[in-house]
Amino acid sequence: MGARNSSARRWVLLSVLTFVGATLVSSRPLHAWEPTRPVEFVIPAGTGGGANLMARFVAAIIQKENLSPQTFLAVNKSGGAGAEAFLYVKEQKGNPHVIVITLSNLFTTPLHTGVPFNWRDLTPVSMLALDYFILWVNAETPYKTAQQYLSAVKEKPAQFKMGGTGAAQEDQILTVQLEQNFGGKFIYVPFKGGGEVCTNLVGKHVDSTVNNPSECLGNWKADRVRPLAVLDNARISLPDWDKIPTVKEATGKDVAYTMLRGIFTAPGVSKEVQDYYANLMKKVTQSADWKRYISENALKAQFMTGPEYVKWLEQAEALHKDLMTKGGLLKK
């Protein structure tokens, strides 16, 4: 009798354990999507710029932290002020193995060129950060403040060259804003990427730039360039960077603009794919390496995904349309 009861108890216990085990297994995302081959990480800009640096750093974190079963391969497609990259990803409908890092040329390029693309043609994943802009001059110039430099530009219209990434993109929008606020007129000189822009400032081929902090960081540390003002409504709250005044502090006039650093994937992918990349990017932004990168390159940390991100994109599109209308940069 005791043996039969003991055997029955063991059978019941085994059944319960089997049921619990099956329940636990079924509750795990056994069928959650993961990439099954290397992911193409498209960059709508040239090498050396902020987008290129960030995309390659994100890919390195993913590999170092073993966050994905597949590698992320960075590919630069800078043609047409980013249009080449955006149209390429748009054409990858349903392909879960391609993502793109975006600048604000996500808005400016279609508004200026009329290229058949809108950010809604892609699948939003997440915002990684916002990037500042700084007014830079060559360190050998006599200009120590933004007021001195912008006054000189006003006194000699169309004699000072402003270097920037692309035409009718963020850098030119800011250049127009400076012209409208201070009464000067620049000769705007477009380049393929932010690294090339800063190199030309060091070489004195242009007189100033509005490079992102990361794009001129090395040359600043080497005393080749001089930051005059941050183009935002508050200083960059990081060591060394916090010594650079805002345009308003330096001149009394408020000129502010920050740039998107975000991620999209191809149109027509499943919600599982979208969620996978959103969760992956969140893990990236939680890593120690990312936090160090944000600090060293003077970025504004701001992760965003889901409906909140979509709402931000809608507002940013409207803002860019307004700024470009005022600057005469919309396609006619």
C-alpha cells in the first residue's frame, strides 16, 4: 500500500513538474524574431561625419556585448544628400535584415529635391540621441567670439565661406538662420560629410562651419579649430563643452537647432522585427560604452520609440518645412 502511494505521489509530482516546465517554456518567446543573416546598416552620409561614426560605434557595441546573433555591417550611401540611402531602404520592402541611421536629412532631402520619399515610407524604430551644432572657425583666425565673427560677415557680405554637409540640409538651414538673424551673407560650400567639412576648415578652404561636436572633436583637441557658440538654447552640460556659450549668450539673439540621430528599418516588416530592433537599440543605449560615447562626443542622450517617437517625427517634419520655407530651400 505504501509503495503504491509512493509511486502515485511520484507520478503526480512528475506530471506537475512536466506541466509547469511546459508552461514556462511556452511563455518564453521561442518564436520571437531574430536576424538570421548579417544586417545591413545603411548610412545616408559619407565617412567621417557624425552619422558614420555613430552607426559604426553602435555596430561595435552590438558585437562587443553579444546583443545579436548576427553582425551589423555599415554601408555608406551618401548620394543625393541621403536620397540614395533612403530610396534603397524603401525598396527593401519586407526585408528585415536592413536598417538605416537617420539624420534630419530624413526631412530636408525630400522637401528640397522632391525625391519620391517620406519618412512614413519606412518603419520607425527608435531615436538614439539628438546632436548639437556648434559655430566653428579656424583657430588661427582673429575671431574669439561669435559676435566678432558674425559682425565681420555682415560687414563683408558674400566674402566668407561657410562649409557644410550637403545642400539644403541641416548645415545650410542653420547658415540661413544665421544670415536672417545677423544680416550677413555667406557663400555656402557643400561637402559630402562632416569629417570632410572640418578638414576643409582646418585647411582654410572655408572660413567657418556649423559642425556637430563629434565631427570637429579631434581638431579641437589639437587646437586647430575654435568653437564660438552652441546653436541651442542651453549650453552642453558636459566637461569642457560647457565652457562654450550659446548663440544667445554670445550675441543676444536666439538661434537653436538640434539634429535627429535615429533608426528606421524597411517598410512592410512585422511588428516582431520592429520590436526586436527597438529593444536592441535600447540595450545599446544602456551600455557603459554608449554612455561614454554620448559624453565624449557631446550628444544629447534621448531614447524614444513607439507612438512617442512617431509624434516627435511628425513635429520635426513640420518644423523643417517651416524653416526651409523661410529660407527659400523648398523645391519649387
